[in-house]
Amino acid sequence: MKTKIIAFFLLFCTANNIFAQDTFGEIFETDYYLGFRVVPNFSNVGQFAILYIPGNVIKEVQTISLSTFMNYASGNIKNDANPEKLNFFTEYGIEDTTIVADIWKLRYKKYPYKSATADAGWSNNDSIPSAPADGQLLILQTYGVKKISDFFYGEDAFRLLKDMQNATWVDTYKSAH
């Protein structure tokens, strides 16, 4: 009996080792993404998250802080959405990473919390000051969202951050009605 158990154990370990060798070095696409949405919470006007999205359906949202998002996106900390610790800001041509703090401008005409130093937002919706105008939402939809409360994630999120640095893009966004 002991011999059978030992033989089974050795066979099991050998089989696992063979399968591990077959997959070593392969690059797997992940179903995890870094993302954000312009929805206020108790400490920020945006929410940051790691999203689990198999088959284009959000199945899980793990909320993270802005600083954690920055560390994950810059590759400082390994995570499910960035297991290779790439600097997404560099990969997507984002020169000024502080642009992440300006995502609120996409939704609001003025900063929604009390602040003496906040710039004006980019929303031009006079009837609903906490929402972009219809034309602005159409622009945002090219980044993968249907409504302003949806998550921007993955490549679309970083493409949006890059575009937000472009003065011509900002002017176009501000003038969309």
C-alpha cells in the first residue's frame, strides 16, 4: 500500500512538473485591467479600480486608492492588471502623470468639493453641472464607456489620459454640446 501511495505521489509530481514546463515562459493575456470612473466618493471625485473583465463583462471591481493606481500603472508594484510591472504611462505616451488627478474635469464644470485652488472643469452642461453635455459624452464613448458613471479601463483609459494632455483635444471637448 505504501508503495502505491509513493508511486501515485511521484506520478502526480511528475505530471505537474511536465505541465508547468509546457507553460513556462508563455505570455498570457490577462482579464484584469486598471481603470477609473468619474464618480465621487468620500475622498475623491474619481474612483480607481482593478477590474476583472472576462469576455467584455465586468465581473469584479476591486476599488483602490489614487496612489495605489499610480503605483500599479507606473509598474512600481506588481498586480493582477500589470503582472509584468510595465510603466503604462510610458507605454501610452503620458508625459505628465498628474493628469490622472484631472479626470474630474470630464464631468464637472467646477470642482465639486470645497477648494480655493481648483481649476475650472471642462463640462459645458448648463442644465446639469455634474454631467458632461451630450456631445461631450459622445467623445467619451470613443473611450469605451456608454455613460459617465462607467469605468474607463485598459488601453482606452490610458488613451484618454494621453488625449487629456493635448490642448486641442481639451478645446474640442470643451466646445462639444
